[in-house]
Amino acid sequence: MSTDSESPLDTLPGFCRARVLILGVGNVLFGNDGFGPEVIDHLTRHCAIPEDVDILDVGTGARKVLFTVSLSETRPQEIVIVDAVDWGQEIGSVSEISVESLPITKIDDFSLHQVPTSNMLRELQDDCGVKVSVIVCDVGGIPQMIEPGLSSEIEAAVVTAARRIAERYGLKSLAENPS
């Protein structure tokens, strides 16, 4: 319940108020599909996250967060999606792709082989002025049965992706900030 002393900004989810929103997408129960959530976990454990950066493991629910952001009057300046793909590249290769290169037909909020909700990401960028970055790791095939855990190639890719994100957004290593 809102009180007269509350600002409308106080009732917004923190991820809408962040300057940068980093979303780890994937299902940790299906092997290497857990790449995105594992990158978020790595950042959380190894980096000091500034107040204007919000990082979330959204699992398979990226669409709900993106929908909330798209309806909000206050939005992040940039959204970074971190996800696993199976695009036939070298297993464990980490790359950044543009929103324009995402499959235009992808409208579901969960797929084992494609980044989520490309249409909504395009709308956020084109209609709402939010910069969208997509960091993907080619993981090859995803198990059809529950099989938690990452392969060694994808574990190494988690560190690579987390390092790139930390450098780009000025996340300091916790090892550099003794408490």
C-alpha cells in the first residue's frame, strides 16, 4: 500500500531504476543451458555490484521482467541479456550479438536454444530508447532430460563472460576490496 510520503519511484522494482540491468537467462537443470544464471552467480560471488547496476538470475522468466520494464516510465539505460545458444559455433565461444541479429520469429519466453523474447528486446531498444546488449555462449546441444551442471568448456566460458561484463560496467573484484 502506498502512502502520501512515498514517491512513485519507491514502488518501482529496483531493476527498473537501475542504470544497467544484467539478466542471466537459462535453466540450470538442463546442463549448459544454465550458462546465463551461472554468469550472474559468478558476478555476485566475485564482484562488488554498484548501486546503479542490478543483476538478476531470471531463469526462464526473462519475459516478465522485460514486460515490467517496457511498461515502466522509469527504465534502465541498458539491458544486458546473458544466455546460452546452439548456433553451431565452437562450444564455449562467448560473443556479443546485436538485437537486430536475433531471430525475429522468436516470441516465446523460453527456448533451449535461442535467446529469449527477441521481439520485446527490439521494442525496448527501438521504441523505449533502452540500449540492449546480448552476450551469448554457444553451448551445443542441451540435454532433453534433467541433467544439472555445466561442462568444463562452459564453466570456463562463464568466467570469460563475467570478466567481460565486469570490465565493461566497472564491477570491481571483491578480492580488490578487502573488508
